[in-house]
Amino acid sequence: MWCVVATVPSATTPVAVLQNTAVALARLGRPVRFVTAYADDEHGRLLAAHLGDNAVTPGSDPFVLERTATATATLAESGAATYEFDIDWRFNLPDLPDDVVPVVVVFGSIAAAIEPGAPLVAAPGRAGTGRRR
């Protein structure tokens, strides 16, 4: 997950597609365990607060990075955006109690498609294929 920093107008907003999915499911009353990674820095605390305020439970310890990954968006006068990414990526594997069986596992982002993240992102899905209710 990234913390998006918009430079015009100046704002810092916790944004990520999967974070939005987790928050939406939690707001619908579904129990959600969200596996992500961030640092114990300003951006990481912003992300943690947003998730916590929306009843999203960490699926593992997210504080594994030296700095929270960011995407800085710069808007041109035309409205076109350019992005600068600062990504240090890794996460802890899910730590689920034995009685928790995922109904749905959703994963994505650039990390799911490229090294070194792709094998790590796919591992929990493969591991969960044998678990049944």
C-alpha cells in the first residue's frame, strides 16, 4: 500500500485500491484482515489510523519498512498527473488464527506482478487453497 502525496493542491491522503476494498467491506459489516506493510512514520501512522478508524484488522504486523512507500502525484495545469514512486516493498505473511478461514483473498498492486513481491503475494493464496470450513 502506498501513501499518496499530492503536490497541487498540497495534501497527503492514504490511498490504495486494496485499502479501499478492505474499508468498503468493513463498512458493510464484513470482518476484514488486511495484510500490508508500512513504516512507523508519518505516512504509516496515517494509513494505520485510516484502517483502524474503519474497523479493518491487520492480518499481520504491518510495521516492517524503514519508510512507508509513497506515490507523489503532480498535477499539470491541464489536469494531467505525473507520479513519482518511492517503494521499499515487503510484508509479513498473514498470521491468521486457526478458526479464521478466508472467504475471499484479494491481492493486487504492482507488487503482485513484479519481483521481488510477486512470489510473496501469491504464497498466502496458494497456502489457503487447502483450508476449508
